[in-house]
Amino acid sequence: MRSFYHYMMTHRGRKKPTDESRLADWMFSEHNFPKHSSSYDEISEYLEWNSPFHGSLQVFDRLWSTYESSE
């Protein structure tokens, strides 16, 4: 199973930013993000303490569902 971070990199670098691409771009630049994790709890807890923008946890939850179904 690939990491959530690896999945999120498919959302990076949009010309017209979306919430999904903003989260992916932030994850790319956040050196302490758990990049090798596939654990919902670990990533969710990290985002709770280091939320990059208002609503990012909702974006994460939505993308997590897509991530799980793609693996």
C-alpha cells in the first residue's frame, strides 16, 4: 500500500488551486509531515496540531475516503 502522502502528490501543482491541491502543496513543503504513513489516526492527529488552513481536516477526511477506495 502506498502512503497517503504519495497519493496526495497526484493533487499537487494545480494552475487553479483547489483545497485538495493546497493541502497537497502544503504536505510537500511540510518537512515534519508523516510522509511514509498509511495510518488515518497518525495523519489526522498531525493535521489537528498543524492545520495549514481552515477546513483542511474536512478536505483530509474526504480525500482519505478516496485514498482507501483506490488501494
